Amino acid sequence: MGENLSDENIQKNSFSQQPVAPIKEMGLEEIIQLSNKIGLEYVEKRKEAERLELLRTSIRAKIMNRIELTSDKIPEARLKRLAEADQEYINLLEKIVSARAETEKLRIRYESYKSLFDARRTMISYKKIELKTL
């Protein structure tokens, strides 16, 4: 199971995908496409973060079993502490934190593009009303 948690197997998110056109020049369709793309990236990254979170207790139990096999009888509380101090468990926690941070960044980008879309749509509506009143 530790093999599944290697850096190669954890999907990395690329934040280098910037809009082709400057944001000020983007039309509503471009904003929709970009927010959809970022939204889908957000869903995938969130899924990965949740998967890692669900694996947390299984990994800790696996480490506890490994420690228990190599030692004499150890109280459950001490066994849990030893497992939580194990490097494999610490690496998992770091991956969880990293995945959560990337998820949050994507959520913020997604919300920003949604807000931009709403603002741009409102501006277009106001301009249409202005043209009708002239």
C-alpha cells in the first residue's frame, strides 16, 4: 500500500495553465470554459485529498501491525504513538496537507472566475441597457 502513496502515483496539479487571453479581454464563453476546467481540476484534487484522508487509519494500522510483529507486547496507546511517529505516516500526513492546500487554491481560483463571470455578465447587461436608452 505504501507504493500507492509514492510521489509518482499522486496526481500533481499544474497551476501553470494560465488563460490564453489577458483576463480583461476574456469573453463570457472563455471565462466559462476556464472556470469549468478549473472546477474539474478542483474535483479531481479534492477526490485525491479525500482518498488520502481515508487511507490515513489504514496506513496507521499497517504500521502498528509491523511494529507489533517486531516487538514484544506493547500497549495499544504506545503502539499508536509509535505508528504516528513513523516516517511513512508522517509522509502521508504531509501529502494530505499538500493535497488540501492545492484543493483550496483551486477552489479559490474557481470561485474567482465565477465572480468574474457574474461581474462581466452584469457589465454587459448594463451596457445593453445604456445603448437602449440612448
